Amino acid sequence: MAHFIDARATLVNDALDGLIAASGGRLARLDGDPGIRVVLRAELNSSKVAVVSGGGSGHEPAHAGFVGPGMLSAAVCGDVFASPSVDAVLAGILAVTGPAGCLLVVKNYAGDRLNFGLAAERARALGHRVETVIVSDDIALPDAKQPRGVAGTLFVHKVAGHAAEAGVPLEDVAALARRAAEAAKSLGIAVSTCTIPGSPRSERLEEGQAELGLGIHGEPGVERIALPPAGELALMMAERLSGTVTGDRLALLVNNLGSTSALEMQILTRAVLATDLGKRVRLLIGPAPLMTALDMHGASLSVLPLDDALEAALVAPVPLPAWPGAVRIVPPTLHPIPEGLAGETFTPSQDPVTSARIAAVARALIAAEAKLNALDAKVGDGDAGTTFAGAARAVLADLEGLPQADPAALCRALAERIGRAVGGSSGVLGSIFFAAAAAAFADGAAWPDALALGVARVQGYGGAKQGDRTLLDALIPAVDAVKGGDLSAAAQAAHAGAEATAGMDRAGAGRSSYLASGDLAGVQDPGAAGVAEAFAALASV
């Protein structure tokens, strides 16, 4: 799998240089040994407790992204998914620790415990005051003797960093951090593993499968499941987390494990907040990529029971771009749709032929959804079929309420339904087409002339013409054939026009106009194919 790197051997150092270059002078790093990768605040206050964390790279923005006032004093970064060395951790401690001492926040992995632990012993031998807190928040493996430290570690970073920034003594900073570490609980879900930069991708999950409790290094989880809808998944995860935390005052951290889209994360957040566990949440952090696993397509939930001290620490703002802040959960504010959008009220009327034709077209477009999406995936964003089917479903759902016997009103109603149901250019072009046809009917035009005016308006506003490899390549010849009164001829003309687009090596409009001729070769335009499906259905009635 391709990655934007120079060399696997230097990728962590190169990435840290990029982070520091983009920090605006907030961050610095230790120099002199490429194997010692320590990111620290450019301006240090040795009179306050230093908070140091770290571990393997690949979890960005953790850990270096959380270096700054109110969180970490320094982050020690190992190779990808590998603990930093004892010398690297010791260098980090020595670089930031003054008389107030240092707190090490360590995720519960053997390598991290050993390397951070021995570094702490060596620092103490040099006369430094060092306390250590181990985070083991993962509940995925309930019988594990050593639960893993995952995204709940970020609660500890924030709590300890807040206390240290306030000038709290080391012993009290450590006590608060341990309280957060012991109470935090996390659970992850993923539909893919992760890819080490410079290495080939390895998949162990089948399509439609998910792994519950997948580790942040790609370790196997507790079980593989068929991926349910987001609401069911949220309920499953919330039920497992719910029994591990007490109280009705929780903080919830929703973490993107790497490559999950923002839309998916927002849907999952909504679903979790709707559960019984979600109703206990007072503070929300995220959804955001906070402790990732490279490009893993997954998410994790972390919860922390709150008291006044923990809540104050979590809500305190910090000047770190990677930290999204904690927001209080409040009921959503809903405003009514403005009255000006109400539109025309139509009086339903029945016409059996018109009804049958509309139903036939709608059902044909719904049936062709997957086919048209597959065509669009080759030349666009893969949603043409869904767009056509969405319009069809909206019209079909209101079929009995349409003014079927009044052509002008019917076209106005179709323009309104399609424009409201379908976004993007497709929806507005459909509305323009039917609105223009309605105007023509109002002036006494027959169906062929009304449809022709609709085509002309689409050309005028859309900027496309026949031969530009758009739906017009099927629509224009079909409407021309309608003038002869033969719907079968119109269906044949639409089919021929759609097929012709497969031989066009250039597009003059639409998303296909951004593609090279090689990407278009042999592929029908999905819009034209949709028009052909519609006219074939019309001719069948």
C-alpha cells in the first residue's frame, strides 16, 4: 500500500519535524541522537510538576500532539507501535523535570511499563522526584490480568496536566491521575486493521465483519461480529461499558481510530448518547481522532465517572489544536422551518394511465440503484443510483397525493418533490426540468413541447449540451422521439443515446469532465443510463 513517506527508517523523525514546524513555535524537540525522540514545550516552567507520557508512534495526535500548557510537558515517541527506549524516556524526564518533580503516565503494555519504569528508577537515582501512574482502561478482554491502556489515557493526561498547571504538588497530581486512571474504561470497534507505513496491508476481517475490542496496535479483539447498524452497535458497546462505571455523571470520549469518516463518527456519537449509558453523560469529548491506530477504520468509546475535581480538569480549556475540548450535554435546539418554504398546496386527482407511468418509472429507478451506482463509481462519486432512487421513492410515497389529472400542477408538484428529496445538481436540474414543463403546460403546450422546454431550461442553466457525456445525451433524443407520439421509439432513442456515451472519450460537463479519457473508456454515463431506464419503463406501460 502506498504511503506519503520518504523512508520507513526515518518516518517518525520526519513526522515529528513536521509537527514542530507546524506548531508556530509552541513545541521543540531534543537534538543530538536520532533514536531519542522527545517533543517538549518550547517554554518550560520548572517550578511546576512535569507530566511526561509517550509510547509507540502511530497513535497521533497522541502523544506529541498533547504537549502544551494544561496537558503534557513532554512526549517520548518510539518507533511505530514500539515503546521508546529507556534512554529516550530518561532524556525526556531530565529535559523537563525541576524541583517540583515529574509524573509519568504510562499505558499498560509490557514494553512501556518496563522502559518507563526503568527510566523512572534511573531518574530517582539521579535525585529527581518521579511518580508513575499506569493506565489499563480497556475492558475488551474481561479476564485479562493486564488490561491494555488505550484512549482512556487521555483523561489522565488532561487531569494530571490541569493539576500540574495549577501548581499542585507532585503527590496530589499523582493521586488525582491515579483516580482517573482507575476509573476510566474504554472499548473499541473496527472494521479493518491498520497498515504500517512502508508495509503491505494485511486484512483478517471479511466484508461486513467487525472486531470488537480490537487493540490500538491491531491486536485481535474479544470477538468478531457481523457489523450491525450504528444504533445497535452503540447499544452493544454501551451495555458492556455501563456495568464498569457507576454514577449518573460521566464524561464520554468518542475517539476515531484513524480513518473513520466524520459522518460515521457523528452518527455513532448520536447513537451512543441515545443509550441508557449516554443519558448518564454530562461531558462529551470528541468525536475526534485522539488516540489512533494509523489508518484503522474504527472507533472507541471511553467513559470516566466525574467528581468536581475531575470535571473541572476536563472542562478547562487548553491551547492545543489536537484537543477538541469537553462540552456539556444539553438538549438540542430545534427551530421550525421558515414558512416561506411551505410551497404550493396541491389538490390530489387521479388518472390511471399517469399513475401507472409514474409508478413504473419510479420502480425502475429504484431497481436500477445498484447498477447506476456501479457506473457512477467508475466516473464519479458512486451515488447516481441512490440519487435517482431517492427521487423515485419520494414521488412514489406521495403518488396518491399528486394532482395526476392536471399536467401543469403535476409537473409543479414533481419539481417540488424532487427538489426537496434530492440534493446536489441532480435535484435542482430535475426541479428545473419539471418547473419549465409546468410553465409550458400553463401556456397551453402539449406534452412533447412541455418536455422540450424542460430540456432547453436544463441546458441553459446546467451549461451542458448533447455530446457532453451527460444525461442530456439520452434525454434530448428521447424527447425528440416523443414528438412522434411513440414511447417505444423514445425508449430506443434514450437507450442508444446512453450507449453512445460509452464511446465518448471526453466529457464537457459534470464530474466526468475532470477525468482523463482512459477513465471514461467503455463506461456509460450514469445519468444517461438512468434516463434510459426511465423511458424504458414509460414505454412498458
